[in-house]
Amino acid sequence: MIYYLSMNKLEGFLTTQQAADKAGISRQGLYFWINKGWLLTHRIGSTVLIHIDDLEKAKAKADKNREGKRIYGKRRSELAKE
């Protein structure tokens, strides 16, 4: 017997495009997070799904990583003070 899952019955899961839109990044950026190991994915057939809680964790990690980046030897927060 074959069971079919409807996308609307998978509450809490987003497609890659939906997840990218929610995170405010491109799909390529989302796949960057996946390849870095920041984001866990689930696959049903050829559809890649992302749980919303995992997306929030990855977004927080990316924001934290971005916050510490230095521009020409100074942190962005230091540049904002000048």
C-alpha cells in the first residue's frame, strides 16, 4: 500500500523557498547554512523540508557569526560608534 503525504499536513515544516523567505535570505544562502551543518533538513521524496525550530536556531547562529565579523580590523559595532 502506498501512502501519500500532503504538504499542508506537515505542520511546522517549510520548503526551502519558504524557509529562505522566512529567514530573509536567498535559497543559495539557505543551502550554504545546510552545507555548513547549521541547518538540519528532512527529505520526503524529492522535497527538502526544514523544521521551523531548526530554522530559528540556524538564523540565530548565522546572526551571531555575522555579529563578530571584522571589517578592516574593526568590529561593525566599533564602526557604528565612529
